[in-house]
Amino acid sequence: MEELLDVINRRYYDNPVWAWFLAVFITFCVLFVLQFIKTFTVKRLITFAERTKTEIDNLIADLIRRTNLFILLLISLFIASRILSLPESADKFIRSVAIIAFLLQGAIWGNGLIDFWVSRYMKEKLVEDAAKATTITALGFISKLVLWSLILLLALDNLGFDITALVAGLGIGGVAVALAAQNILGDLFASMSIVLDKPFVIGDFIIVDEYLGTVEHIGLKTTRIRSLYGEQIVFSNNDLLKSRIRNYKRMFERRVVFSIGVVYETPYEKLTAIPGMIREIIESQSFTRFDRAHFKEYGNFSLNFEVVYYVLNPDYNLYMDIQQAINLAIFKRFKEEGIEFAYPTQTIYVQRTDGLNKEAKWQVASKQEN
């Protein structure tokens, strides 16, 4: 018995063995209690949240769920260390670790709070205002960047670093980093330009050079669009802003120009009537505004008319439906009026060699593939 008492009273680093065992026991007890409180609180909040319409309880439950087990362990160790008699340097180190653990946990909670704010705003505004949704995504990233930067500075300050000298050194080092990462920084600033200037937003249908599709994502480095064929096309933001972008989502009405050709044998009276026929056909269609129809030019094998009208809706499928209806109506009307559409032809004159002053003429129709 005396030997056992001698062992547990033996001192290590100015503390008896029993004190070290007690500190370990307290550590696990505190950790168990904190983890139990975390699990119990989350379950109760989730149950309560199912009966309410507010999202605050969901937010609190999510933040508590984000509490890190390793950080709880560090906090438990700090609490247990209070019963020990430690050197000033060791005690200062443990305090610094505990403070950094609190700071990290605060950053995790802050990160969750920003995620909740962004996701809630996106859910409410993405359909009705894609531009604001795009902006809020960028602001969410900037908020996280600022939050973690502040946590890093506070942690370094707690460890005894001179923050003023560090910030000054970062300013000098930042120049070298900027030179080494010009492309990345160019895309980053281009991303901010897209977010603030809004040449397009998520959901817009755009054409960039020969590529076209719907904007799916605007990131810090790249913008992604979904093409009509289904594949995803990725652009760097810097290259995208250097291109000519056509945004069809912001089209209020569509200007349509098309031509038709009739044969040279068409009588004058019917030529003069064609613009009126076409105008009547276009004005009979919904969502259209007639602009003009003119006998434009003498073609190689046809008399060409140019027609201009507007579709009062940007939808492409509606435009194609209207154009199809107009084409069919023109075909039917011309057939009723006896007006022939022109197609590529050649007229060949052959001079007889027997001295007779006669000519033979053949008209040869040739089909051309466009």
C-alpha cells in the first residue's frame, strides 16, 4: 500500500501522478459532456424545427453540428490543465492553443453563417433576380476570405508575432506573388467585373465567338455554360471579357429578315401585289410587327423580294413557329395566285450552222446544294 501511495505521489513536472491521472479523467469527462450537449441539442433543435416555419432554429442546429470534435478536445485539455501546476511558459502555450481553438471554432461557425445567408438568398432570388444571386455568391466568397484573414491575424497575434511588421512584409511579398500569378489575378478581377457590371448572369443564353449556351456558373477563375448539344463549355473569365458576347436573354424583340425569289416571267401586276400579300400574311400572325417588304433586286435567275418583320418575344421556338407559319402561308397564297418561286436555271441559246436564221432555245434547270 505504501508503495502504491509512493507511486501516485511521485512528482513529474511539479505535479503528482494522481494529479496527472485526474487531469486526464477530467479531460475525457468534459469532452463527453460537451459532445453529449452538442448531440442532444442538435436533435432537439431538429425536432423543434420540423414544427416551425422559421429557419433560425435550422441555422442554430447547423452551427452546433459544425462544432469540431478536435476543438472540443483542446478545450477539454485546457479546462483539465487548470488543476495542474505548470511552468509559466507551458501555461502560456496552453492558453494560446485554447484561444486559437476558440478562434478556429468561431471561424467555422462564421463560415456556416455565411453559407446559410448565401443559400437562403440564392433560394429566394435566383429565379426572380439572377443578377443579385450572382452578386451574392461573390460577396459570400469575399466574406469568407475576410473572416479567415482576420482569424489568421488574430491567431498570429496571440502567438506573439508582430502583426504590423507581418502586414508590411506581406505588402512587399504581395508584389512578387502578383507578378507570378498574373493570369489568376486577371481572372479574379474579371470575375469581379462580371459580378459588378453584369454583362450576363446565371441563366442567360449567350453566344461567345462560335460557342453558344446557357450560363450555369460564374466562378472566380472560370465561367461555365451549357451548350445546346449538352456539353459544358468552360471559359476563363479574363478571356471571356476580351471576347464579343451576345446576350440573347436580354433581347426584347427579334428582328427577322428573309428573302424570296419569283421567276422573271411573273406579270407586273402580280409583282406589285406581292408586298401586300406578304404584309397581310405577317400581320395575321400573333406576336409580330410588320416592318417592310420590297422588290429588292434582279437576281441571276429570280426577282428578289426582301421582307423585314419583328417577333415581339425573344423565345427562339416561338420565332421558328411563326416563321414556319409565314412560309407555309406564302407558299399557299402564291400557289393560289399562280406565282412561281424561282430556282437556279440556265437558258442556253444555240445558233444553227446550216445558214438558217433560226435559234433553238433550251431552258435547263439545275439543282444546287446550299
